[in-house]
Amino acid sequence: MSPNGSDLPHRPTGGGGTPMSRRPMRRKLQQALAAGLVLATATGCTSKDFPRLGMPTPVTDEAPRILSLWQGSWAAALAVGVLVWGLILWSVVFHRRTRTKVEVPPQTRYNMPIEALYTVVPIIIVAVLFYFTARDETKLLATTEKPAHVVNVVGYQWSWGFNYIEDVDGKASTSNTEDKELSAIPDRMTKSFPKGAEGVYAAGTPGEKNPQTGNPGPTLWLPKGEKVQFILTSRDVIHSFWVVPFLMKQDVIPGHVNRFEVTPSKEGTYMGKCAELCGVDHSRMLFNVKVVSPERYKKHLEDLAEKGQTGYIPSGTATTGGAKNAETNNP
């Protein structure tokens, strides 16, 4: 050691030989806090939007259940986050070196209560989230034997087609549900078809637009206040049927038919899209959903029939033999 102690560590100094100021660090902290405040407040959300936590306004009877699950998951995540942040801040403040003057604080090893706590608590959290998710999923995927309406949604590169399996003319003798174009749909699902359904269709193209809104893609019409069952089929690759304000989407898989039901509760025109990367023009697989009164919905089906769009477009990849009805226990 030198006589004057020059080889001992010293606090860093500025240009004038005085200890370096902490003001630049404080200034950066203030700037970071200001940026965070701007990021949190300078959005397009209003006070009415905030409770939905980024979700759009639900427009079906089933969507509020999904919104509730979303909000509950956020509440659980926030509670865990507050606990973790609190423990981190507590450790930083009360165990900092400048406060205790201790080089190495006491070490705690093999504390069984603490180890049991941080093992059991995450298991409980996951179990609770699993319970509510399974409960809501079971409700959302439940289907009725005779829904008011059945629509076969057909996904294909790069647009959507809609087979309205409806009794448009009101005659039971004109049933066309045995049409070969619907052969991809399993027999267990055809039981929900209405009697006398001769059907009409709409086949979309990527360049098509909704005449009222100008939004790209074909338009699927639905009646307000009446249950609609969607039967999802694909002609080529995996797509995903997503109507944004329904808060629900489901994959459209070739050789595997999915279905679910909704009851539209609010009239209007809403946007839908493919939510599965399905190829080079995936971004063009857009469509619209127009919810109208039951009377106007019926008139739209009659207009399609007058245009000659009767019958059905090919529903999807044909599945034959035992594989077609292998999933007899699925909804």
C-alpha cells in the first residue's frame, strides 16, 4: 500500500475532481417514466374501451363469456405481477448494500415452507385458469340438434364461400341436403340440417368488396337474435374462420370438420379474416359479416335464389369410409 493511500479504490469523479453527479441517471429515469406515461395514455382507447382490455365490443350472445375469461385472466396476471414486483422492490430497497453495510447478506437454504409455497401456488393458479377455460370452452363448443340456421363456411385459397343450408322456398319436397357437394360433411352433422333445405350459396373472390362499406372480401349474411351453426370445411390447406367481434375463431381443416354456434345480438357489418397463415395470399383472405333482421336475411336468401345461386359449392376435401365419421363423440 502506498503511504498516501493512492492505490485504494476511490469514488469516480467528474472533470473537476468532484464525485460524479447522479443527475444524468435521474434525468434518464424521468424521461423513461414520461415515455411510459405517454405510451399508456396516447392510445385510441376511451374509458368505455378500457374494461375490455383491448377486446372489441361483443356482438353475439356467446361473446361476453369469452370477454369475461379474458378479463379474469388479466386480473390473475396482474395480481401475480404485483406480487412479484412488490417482492423485487422490497428486496432492492431493504436489502441494498448501502443500507446494511454487509458485503454478503445471510443466505437462506432449504427453507421448506418457502419452497412448498412457490411450488404449490403456481399449481393452484394454473389449475384455476384451466378450470375456467375448460368450463367456458365446453359451453362455447356445445351445439344444438336443430339450430335455427346452418351455414357451411368453405375456406379456399384465397377467399371464402358460404353454403346457406336453408329451406328458401318453404317446400319440404325440394330438399337437396344429399347433394354431392356436401359430401365432406360428416353424417352426424347433417342431422342438424333443416327439412326441405335446397340451399343457396355465395362464392367469394379476393377482389370482391362489400358494396356498403367498401371493405374487401365477400359478405356473409346472418339474422339477428337467431342461433346460427357454422360448419367449417376447407378445400385445400388449413385456414381459420375469425369474425373479430365474435371474439372467437376456429380452424378450417381439410379432411376434418369443425363447427360452432353463435347468436348474433347486434345489427351491423363486421370484418372477418383468416387467422391461419395459409400461403402467399393469406392477407387477402378477408370477408365481411352483415347482421340484419330475420326478415331481411330471408329476403337476401331469396335474392340469391333469383340470381340462380341455388344448390351448393363444393364444401371441401372429400373424406370417405370410416374416417368420415370417426369422431362420433365430438360435438
